[in-house]
Amino acid sequence: MHEMSIAMNIVDIACKEAQSEGASTISIIELDVGKLAGVMIDSLKFCYDSVCKNTLAEGSELVINEISGSGHCLDCATEFEIDSFMALCPNCESYKVDINQGRELRLKAVTVN
Amino acid sequence: MCDTCGCGTPGEAVTYRKHGDKLHHHGDSLLHTHDHNHDHTHIRSIAVEQDILGENSLQAQRNRGYFEAKNIFTVNLVSSPGSGKTTLLEKTLSDLEGVPCAVIEGDQQTMNDADRIAATGVPVLQINTGNGCHLDADMVHTACGELELEDNSLLFIENVGNLICPALFDLGEDKRVVIISVTEGDDKPEKYPTMFDAADICIINKIDLLPHVQFDVQKCRERALQVNHHLKFFEISATSGEGLPAWNTWLRENIKKQH
């Protein structure tokens, strides 16, 4: 379950940021997670609480902004929203689609005290 | 006990062993923090805007630079458990006799795969990830330090058998190779698209068993291309040797390109 490593990275980055700001607790960690990032949000939330224990983030809230996917067709250049890697161009029905957005896995902000 | 600061938190259980080595540990746990003396009370938001896997990506880039400087062509082999990665490696290494090669083996437990590779005479290091479900760039960095890789060589990294988690972790490899065997379903690319999206090459293995199983090679290729239209394919039987020459030629050509 790679969500555990991801949760560990999140809390690690957040704690370092909070410490460098001289904060004593973290109340919110905010993420941007793309729909094609390969992360199960429920699993991530499950791991998050256990990883937070005995850190500055213990008891904090995890806020996740889901980023929708988008891609463009290499055959006809149409840009369109996608929600899976098997993306079919709605204009020419080609599968030659490159992804523009949706792989994000970013720690956006932390709220500290 | 944590080996970073001596507190009660357990350290990581990743181990690195050469064939015949005793157990020794590397790695440390960065997560836990300790009491903090400052006294601030105002609530504020800090903009961070950091890639969550940024640390891994950075280490992967360092690895990539190291491989480039030493002219090492690096292949990351990923698949479900039991697709035949180790058998494919054994056959490939014996076919590539004369080409300097090294292998990093990733498994949760045991030296079994490293022992099989060591029997071919090729230098190998086993990473046991403990509870970990994938290799990361830092593990590969440590393993490379132990292996003393030759210049102008070929490095195979056999990832932990898992078609999900390793997709997200760049190791610094030149090419990522996903292996699917015909004893699995031909809809694997559709079921596990993240891995097929992240791969450069797809090997369809155990093709000698095609007469005995309901696996449609064409359908599998089509589905994989629908996920990732950049994929290049090899159809192989590591057991019978069918299709291996094309794979070996591709590896040799890539070593030459590096020069």
C-alpha cells in the first residue's frame, strides 16, 4: 500500500515546514491530488491518522482538493476532460491522448499554531 | 529503537544484502518529531506547494546523473508476483554473456531471487523492503553504493512484485519495463492502468503457454496501447527462449546508444 509512504512523506514535509516556522502544532494539511495520480484517497486518509501520531500533526485535519484530469488528442488536437488513462477522444475517437492534468500529488499548504 | 535519535520509535526495516552476506541495516525514520520549545499561539496558513514525492524524484534524478556519468543503461522491471521476472533475468543474463551487468533485487523477504541471480555469476544485491511494497530511489542509491557498478554496463532493477505501488516511484532508470504473463488476464492493462501508463516497454511473457490458456495477445496489446500509446512490446517465453533474441538485441542497442 503505497498510500502509507505517501502519508509519511506528507507528514514529514508538513512537520519540517511547521518547525521552520516555529509552530508547535499543525491543525490542517491541504493537498492537491489529481484523479490520475494513482492514489486512493480513502486509503490515504486511513494511513494519515496513524502516521500523524506523535508528530506535530497529531489530531490534524487532512483536506484534499481533487484535481480533474484533462488531455489532448495527438490526432486532432482536441482538448477534453478525462477521468481514466484509457481516454478516448470525443471528436475523432482516437486513443492517442497525452495527459495534461490530473497527475498532481502536491502538498499545498499547512495551517499551524 | 530509532537509529536517528535513539528514541523509542522503530526504524525502517529495509535491509541490503549481497549473496552470502549477513544482515545489516541502512535507512532512518524521519517522521517523528520531539518536544518543541517555542511558544507561538497564532493560527496561520503556510503555503508549501511541494511535490509530495519530490524527495524521491530528486534522489531519482541524482541516480540518473550517476548512471549517465558511468554510462550505465538501467532497466526497472515491474509486474505482479509470478510473472516470470527472475526467470527472464536469468535467461537474459546468460544470453548477454560478455556484457557487464549487475542486478538489484527487490522483495519483501528472502534472498531467493538474489541467490538465483548469483548462480549466473552476475553481481547482485538483494533489497528486502520488510513491509514495503515498492523500491524507492533512495534504496536504489544505497544499493548502487554496495554494488560497485562498472562503467559502460547494464543494470537491471527487479522491483517488488506489485502492479500498483511501484508505478509512482521513479528510481532513476532509463526505461521502465512492465511484464505481464499469459497466465494472467489479458485485461490487466485496463485493470492496472497506472503501471502501464508509467511504463516504456511491455513484455508479454510465458507465450509458450498460449495454447493452454485463454489469453488474447492482440486484445492485451490493444488495451495497453489505449492506456499508453507510446508502449513498445516484446512477446517472450523465458522458458523456451522464443522472442528472447529481439529483447536481447534491444538491450544491446541501448547499451551502444549510451556510448
